[in-house]
Amino acid sequence: MRLRHSLRTSTLIVAAAGLLAAGCSSGHPSARESTSTTVGPSAVTPKQAANSLGRQMLDDAVLPAGARPSRAPAPNLLNEPGSVPAIGNLVYGHRLWTVNEDPRAVYRWLQVRGLRGFGRSMTSTGSNGGVPIWGVEFDLASNPPNITEAALEYGIISDASGHAVVRVDSVVGWAQPRPANEVVGAADKVVIVTVVHIDGSIGKRVVVTDPKVVQPIVRAFNQLRVSPPEGPHGCPPMGEHTVSYQVAFATSATAPPDVVASIGKCGNIGVTVKGRPAPGLGDFVNAGFGDAVAHVLGLSEPHFG
């Protein structure tokens, strides 16, 4: 689950506009294609991979023809990224550009142009102290291993001459690799799903033995990634009617479970392996795990309240 807090006053708008001019970009391969994490003594750490990805994203950023890099200090309204995910383990990079165009035109151009390998997740417009500001954010369509967040953000304002000043930020989050023992093996052919109320009482409990139902749940769980630490704006307090879901994987309906996953209301997944705590998982890549568990309980999606 992605939680973000805005650092500026902004209002979501509907994207619509025309192309201004032919775009320019670096000749580097796309960030999606060029970043990977290898295994072995020479492997880079997840944080190093995140920094490398952020630099590559900035290299791949597109801007209208005639855009020029600027070494001037960023204006006060562009002194930070437009939005920051509410998680820890984030690395940042930014570059400043000037464009001999009206800032609204640059804003519209970015919406139409897009970025290869990215999807646009948010556009914004607002003001600070009466000064207009525009923003466009692109999220990487498929994150590399151990990367939990990868966004390229454009902030746009007008300079004294009416031309655009553009700050481009890379915001990349990383997490530790998932331990090898934190996966469900082929011997576990039973899934037990239990609803747990906030007071600890047990609600509905379903034992699943049908391989056609068990296997999709196992696959979805095994594809999850380690969750990064929560940032300062994490999951809000739970209400009195909040429930969580416990998912146990075992060799039989009567055997002690090998792996137990607990799905909380903000999408975080606590895990124990043979009774011992394992790194928490986040549903950043594969929302299918929560959906598959909900299906077992006869729900269209997990319901926590």
C-alpha cells in the first residue's frame, strides 16, 4: 500500500492538453531496463541499487526542446520534492532546468509526453503565497528487486520573465532482501485463513485444501517483498471494529504451521517462520495476496473495519 503526504498545497486535476514541441532526453537506456541487483560477493546493496536507479531516472527525464540545466539554487517554492512516500529507506536526487516556455505549457506537455517505462500517477496544481505551482509525477511501472518505490517528480514555477523553472526529483525507496526461509515450500499444501478481531477474539476460520485455491495464495505470498520501515506518516490508529487476517501455511490441517502471515489494515504483513519473527512484508508489487485471502472468506477484497 502506498501512503504519501503532500508537501505543498495542491489539487488533483484532469490531465488534458496538446503537444508543444519535440521532446529531448538522454541517450541512456530506460531505468527499468538498466538497473538490476546481482547475487554473490560483488552484489550491490539495496541502498546502492536505489541510488543508482535514482541517477538513471534523472538521466532519462524528458523535457521540452530547448531545456537547459541550471546551476542556480532552487527557488524557495522548489526546494523539496512535491510529495514523499510515508515510508523509510528513501534516497533522493534532483536537477534544476530552465525552459523558454510558459510554465503551464510545460505542465501540459509533460502530461501528453509521458515517460517510457513509467506510468503517470498524479498531477497537481496550486499556489503558495499567491504564486502558482504545477506538478507531474511518474512512477516506475515495474520495480527492480528490493526497490519498493521509484518516482520521478516534476515541479514547475515561473521565473521573473514568465518562463518555466523545472525541478526534477527522483524519489526511490529500498528494502532488505527477503530471507530464503521466508517462503512457503512445496510440502505446505494447506492454507488456514482466520479473521482476528482487535480484542484478540477469533472470527471466521476457513481451512483450504484444494490445490487450485491453495497454490495461487502460495504464489502470491512468495512474490511479496520485505517492507521498508514506516515513515513519520505511517498507518493510522486502529478502530474498535478493526480486524486482521491470519494466514497459516502447513503440511496438513492438523500439523503446526511452518509460516504464518498476518495482514494488517494498512497492507503491512507480519510473518513468523516456525514460530520465530521474520521480516515484515509489504504488498507493494503483488496485491493478489490480499485479494486471494479475501476470496477464501467470501469477500471481494480485504475488509478491516
